[in-house]
Amino acid sequence: TPRFIPSCTDELLHGLGDLAGRTGAHVQTHCSESDWAHAHVLERQGRTDAHALHDFGLLTRRTVVAHANFLTADDVALMARTGASVAHCPLSNFYFANSVFPARSGREQGLGMGLATDISGGYSPSMFDACRHAMTASLALHEGVDPALGASQRGRVGQGVQARIDHVFALWLATAAGGDALDLPIGRIEPGHAMDALAIDCQGPDSNVQIWPGADGPADILQKIIHHATRANVASTWVQGECVHRRQAASAVSAVTAV
């Protein structure tokens, strides 16, 4: 886990790359998070973070890089080819990177990714919040935020590029995508995968999830859960098949989703 290239010597990075190659260990580091970090590596290495990490032997199928907001097209292609993934930290990116990770376009180019909270760089450890922040970030990227610019120039929508993600994409980031990035059988409710799940009580005390019987179908309920559920809605939690949390009085109407 090298913090990032700016805080490591080349000798250390080469040594860690050799260790990763010999042991097959997972690698986690930061990559092209901010203007400063991205520019620092370009000046010091004469190449981008992703290409430098690759040359050090640290960009492998078992590599997860945090943030990666300033990846170039060549960087994305390299990471897709090696199988490395991005830990998307939308709230932290707003605070520290001053930019938005283009999750949808990265996915369309075969880039692996998963959702993360980076709680040292944001205020919430909740994956529900992370889903919502990811959707908000993608909306800001798609539509743009500078009122001094015309609507057609303000965001990526004027470039004919789809940047927005919806609640289904966000849920996938928080579950199955993260499992794929870590090479672990998690994040899906299917044979051969770990039983990690939440039971969401939509009618529990202090619930922000309003369900209209007869009007809301399963797709509507899922959307409302991702947008409105809080800790108060979590009736039960299973980790590796073991129930590790069960609230006392769960109501009859609940929905289950993988975590």
C-alpha cells in the first residue's frame, strides 16, 4: 500500500512492484487524484501515474487505485488492459480533488471500478450516501456547474457524452463492481457468492422511504431505497452468511439488496 508516488522513492516503488510480482499480493494506492498530484508525477517521472505504476510493476489485475480523476485516455486503456480497478470516492473527490471521476465513460471503456467512502476525505462512511454522492457527482459532470458558460458548453452533455449514472449503476458500483475489482465472490446474491446482505425495512420507525402500496413496484421501491434509506431502515445485516445485526421489531414489508 504505497500512499502515492509523490511520497515514495523510486527504489521503494520498484521494491514493492517486485514484491507484488513474487507474491501476487493486492496493491492499493492513489493515482492521479488531483491537479497537484497528477502534475507532480508528470514532472518527476515524465509519464502519468498509471504508466509509472505499470513500469514499477504495481499495476496488475489485483491493483485498486483510489480516485483516478485525471486519468488520460491512454491511462484508461492501460488499466483496462491490465485489469486494474478504480476505487471511486465521489465525496472525497469533491473535497480534495476538485474534480469528478467519469465513472460511466470509464465503464464503457472496460475500466474496472468499485465504490468507496474514503472517510478521511469526507464526512460519511455510509455506502447509501456514497451511492447518492456518486449520482450527484455524475450529474455535475454531465450538466456542468459554471453559470458563466452556455448550457451547451457547460458540461459533457454538450459534447454528446453520457456522464450521468442512475441508482442502478450506483448500486452496482457499491456491490458487484467492488467484488469484481477485488477478485472476491461478493456483491451478488447467487450461488458461489458470500451471503452478504441487508434487509431494508421501508416502514420502520423514522423511515425516510415512503412506499405507496399498489402504485410502487419493485423497481420503484429499489430506487426509493437507494435515494432515501438510512441506518434506521436496516432491519438485519448478514456477513458471510452470519446475521451480525437484527433490529428488534421489523415491519412486514421489507426489501433485500446485496451489499
